[in-house]
Amino acid sequence: MGSKKLKKWGWRTLKGIALLVGIFLIIGGFLYFRNTDYKMHSLFVNNVDLKTELSKGNLENVAKQLVSQMDFEEKVSQMYGENYGSGLTKLAINMLFNERFAHIYVGKNDRLGIPPWVLSDGPRGARVLDKDVNGVTTFPVGMARGASWNPELEYEIHKVISSEMRANKVNYGATPCINLLRHPGWGRAQETYGEDSWLLGEFGVAAVKGLEDNNIMACPKHFALNSIENSRWVVDVKVDERTLREVYLPHWKKTIQDGKPASIMSAYNSVNGEFCGENKYLLTDILRNDWGFEGFVSTDWLMGLYDGVKGVKAGLNVEMPFKQAYKPELLKEAIEKGEITETDIDKLVVESLRTRLKYALGENDNNYTHESIGKQSSLDLARKVAEESMVLLKNDGILPFQQKQGKTIAVIGRLADLENTGDHGSSDSTPIYVETPYEGIKKHHEKLGNTVVLNDGNDLNSAKELAKKADEVIMIVGFTHEDEGEYIILDREKMVESANNGKAPEGMIIGGDRTDLRLSNSDENLIEAIAPENKNLALVYVGGSAIDMTSWEDKVPTILFSWYSGMEGGTALANILYGKVSPSGKLPFTIAKDTKDYPYFTPYTKEIEYEYYHGYTLFDKKSIQPAYAFGFGMGYTNFVYDSLKVIQPKLSKSDVLQVEVNVTNKGNMTAKEVVQLYIGFNNSKIDRPVKLLRDFKKVTFAPMETKKIMLEVNVDDMAWYNPEAKAWQIEAMDYEVYVGSSSAERDLLKATFSVQEIMEETSK
């Protein structure tokens, strides 16, 4: 491709670090990583064919048999990734010389025939691990996919990602990210799906099922309350029990119970004074005892566990990627002191073995060849997802641009021809190619014989002259991985210091949280200069979360959020701008008129309190009018809602609320609409949100077509958590049900229903 490539940072900053701290390791290191078979070997113990037992589903017994044959060091070797020295060497060598992420093998035991599991990140595409693979299918980032409001697409995306992981000799995927977006400044906002727990849960389940369909162990991350990047290793999140249960954990519970992932990744931060990897209340009391999770828990990579004894007591199964806290000598000493028992160790190893050995019996890797990577159907899916994710926020009759010949189109902006697919941290993906906005628009006009002119906007005078002469102006503004993303510092003491000081450390910072929600000065100056020169203008924003548009919003006629839109983003953008596809994305978060209306947020802190309200629930509760509501997005046609009907207006605990609504496409083109249902709690005797999202459907409509849409909500999903009773309870009262095109009151029809009997508690 002829576009400019964005300079690689993120994990690749390890190159510089490795040169300083890893030279002595390199001498005796591995110049190439090795591909290790992770299939089952003979597995005979005490004349018992364990492979046959596994095929019968006797996972627990097989795991216990294997653990009974291990000595203490063999047991502990199942509890960490690789040895620190050799593992760091492998990681550094591959970063330095192969420019790829090394395979890290976990839990291999040749004596007992136990294969390893092998990890790849993958929130927007498989990591390139195999030395014979140059690129993979790279999708739009998670936030873009959340904006599609289409979990069925998310399932298909993860089927592609997992098949390409298998072709890369991987069987464990560190995805999806389902941390809740509490504030748009969070650096890794692009990796998750939005601000609402219901939306996150639906997408989390879809992603996990797509991964598991190809025998990849899914690993939703980061458990829990991880939504500050620049202090992630040191920040303690204070949260009350009701807020924890109702706001920050429901999507985790749904993903675990409905998706049934093999694994969970613990977060770096601490919650109420205990680091997540050492937090028994989260990892055992809630995750296992309350929710019935049967898989295994691994740490986030590096500095995810500090105290091995606390980790064992908490129920943390595996430390990644290297042995740091789970050292045999330290754990043996703790056993001798009576702090833990060897039975505790056995339990952790059995939990991981009984889960992962099942995957070693799965479909043979010969079905996943390199030829399966980047299939045309996968590329088409990447384009479709990008199209469905784009959110049209404003359109003063400009879009879609007309399909005419003889036009000159100006594409302006420093990001217009940049291969800019998102963060370069752990969520990075190496695409086979990237269609930039300029390339996609230029390709679209080649068949029409039109002239497309690129201007990077660095010279405002030349950009203004081009805009004056052009028939259409498409301005590309926004961010890159240098502005937001995973915060790569690799120095915990610096993070501690900056958290204590409440300010950034000295030196270059790549990625991380955004302290200012405005665009860069150069972008805002460009908008100021270009907007008056041509009213036939579309402004396209590239980024991972909400921005502050107050200084320029009224100066442009059209605003389109295209996000980091993956390898097919340029083609998708052209299809949207020129009316081949009607925009159907909806905001997965609320955009404030005043940034002070968001919850308090700071990137540099040792402690922060997460309160009950955020996002649209906060704006509703305080009667604050947002700039753009959660769930809002325009298209090239109008949808009309009418005839909202509650099928059964009086419900009991065992019932399901069912509502019908007629939706009509009043336009002359096929389009998709996201029909949203919210439950209202205005009659509650306790403090509850005005309304909460509880169902949605994305539906395709032909021109002038009317469809009757059915939506459903289980009564259990109307419960609140009573911390005094330590139980979920459902109020007997009249409820509201709202159905419409966004969370804004003006976009919703309203009806009422009642729950007739008091349910003291529910198993929810």
C-alpha cells in the first residue's frame, strides 16, 4: 500500500529496554522462538489411559490423577508462565530481531505428557506469533464494534480471530476486554465496548462463544474495575458493595455464566485495599462461590502478583508471563510456616488442568493452516463491521455525497493517509494491509473518473486553497496510539512517584490516559481554517472514545465517528460517505456538553472512589442534557416508532416482560436500526437509576418497510442488590418500559407494567 505507516511503539518500546537490561541474557538466549506441540501426548498414569478418561469427560479425576503424580516443584511449575530469565530473553529477542510477540508456553510437563497452553492477545485480531505469518485480519477496535450494537457480528469476528490464532499455533486468547468505560479519558477505552454493563455483557458473551467455537480458551479481562491506565499498577479503587454488584460486575457475571470462558485475567489495580490478583473476595467468594466459575484465573502480564502466598489464598491459578511471586522455595516456606497447605496448591493446579486439558483434545491444528488467514470472507467481514460501527452524529443535509462525475474531492488531515488501526500495546494486531481513508476514497472515485487530492493540513494556507476549489471536503481528525492506548512505562517506581505527585513523570509518554478530551491544537486549528471555506464538508473523527467538540461543533455541518476502523476502514468510510451503506452505528457512551459533567477522573493517583452513577445514568439522574445521548446515531433514512404494547402488564417472578413495537423505515434506501429497550424505576423506594438498558435488537429494513419488533426482559434483570441482606431483590411496584432509537427521552415511547408480588431475593 502507498500510505504512510504509523511508527510502531507500545510493546515495541521493549526493544530499547531490552538493549539496556537484556544483553547478558541475549548471549545465552534464543534467537528464534520454537513452536511446541500443545496436543495431548501418551498420558498414561498408573496403567490408566487418561486420554480415554478425558474423552469420557472425567476431567476432574484426570486432573487429580496427574497432580498426585507431581512433586512439589512440578506442581508449582503449573502456576506460572516461564522462568524469568529465559522467558524475558525470548520475549526480548523476538521483539528485537523478529518484531513479533514470542510464544510463551505455560504448564508443559514432558514426564507426564502434559502439553502447554500458548497465549495470544487478540482484541482486534490475532497477534502475529508464527514466524511464517506476516499479517492477519485486523478488525475495528472493540469500541467501534460496541457502536455497531450487533453481537452477532462480534461472534463472527471472534470466530475469525480464533481460527487465525489456531493457525498461529495458539490455544489461549487474552480477549475480550470487558472493562466498563467510566470516563472517556481512559487510555484503553478503545479495547472495550462502552459505558453500559448490559451492552458489555451481550458483547462479552458473543466474543467468548466465537473464540471457544474454534477450541481457543477465552480469557475476558481485566477482572475487575480496571479503567485508569497511567496508575494501573498502583491505584486502589474504593467501591461500595451495591455499586460493585450493580454497576461494575453484572457484565462479568453474564459473560462467565452465559459464555462459559475457560479463563479470566485479573487486573493490575487493587480493589478496596487488595490487589486483584490477591483479592479473595473477587476471585473466590464472588467469581467461584457466587457465580460458579469453574475455569482458571491468570494474572495480567508483569506485576500482576506481588505476594505469592496471598495469591494462593485468593485463588489465583497462574502468574503470567514469568515466575516472579510463585516461586517454589517461597511457597514451600509458607507451607512450613502453616500459612498455606500443599492441598491449596493442589486445588489451584487441578482447576487449571481440568480446564485446559479438555482443549488439548480438541480439533487438530491441521485444520487451521496459514492459508486460512486473511480469507476473502474475513476481509469482507472486517469491512462490514467497520461500516456498521460508524456513527453519524450530525448531518445538515450534506451526506451522503452525490455520485457524480467531474468532481474534485479534497481529503485533508494528518491522519488522512496514515495506517492508523489503534493502540500498539497488547491489543496490537499486524494487518495484512490497511486501506487508509484517503486510499478508500480515492479507490471509490477511480471508476467515476474524479480527482481526489490529499493534503496533510500542515500548511493551513494550501489546505484552505484546496478546500475553496474542491467540490467536497473530507477532513480527517483525531488520535493515534501516541495519544491514547496502553501506557508503556515498565518502571513501577516511576508509576508510584507520578501517582503520589499527581502528575506525569518526566520523559516521553506513549499512549495512556487522555488528560484533555479536546482534539490536538493542530486539528482544531485545521477545523477553524477549513470550515469557512467550503460548506460541503464532512468531518471524520478517528479515535477510541468521546471527545470535547464544543469549540468547533457548530462550525461544521457533518460529524462522523469512524473510530480506529481496521484494515478495511478506508473502503468502509467511502461506502458510508457516498451512500452505498446507510450509517447504523449508535454511540456506546454518552458525550457531555461540558466535560465537568463526567465523573471525576485523574490518570495519576494512588486512590480513587468509583461511585454508583456514571454515563447516561448520571446524566439522567441529574437531569443534565448531554451533547449526544447514549445509543444515539443518525442514518440516511428516518425511522418511526409507534404502537408500543406490553403483552402482559402484570408480572410475577417467573415471568418475562414482553413488549411489541412497530418500527417503519420512512426512507427510500435499505437501512438498519437499533431498537433499544430501557426499564424505568421512578416508583422505587430506594435510590435507583431513572432507567437502564435491558434489551436491544439490530434490524434491517427495506425502504418504507414496517416491522413488528418483539423485545424481552426477565423479571430477574430488574433486581437491585441489597448489601444488608447480601441478596438481589425485586421490588413489587409499577415500572416503566421505554422503547426507541436512543436513551434520550425525546426518542423513546413509554408504557407501564407492574410486578405484583414481593420477591425477597433472587438467584441472579
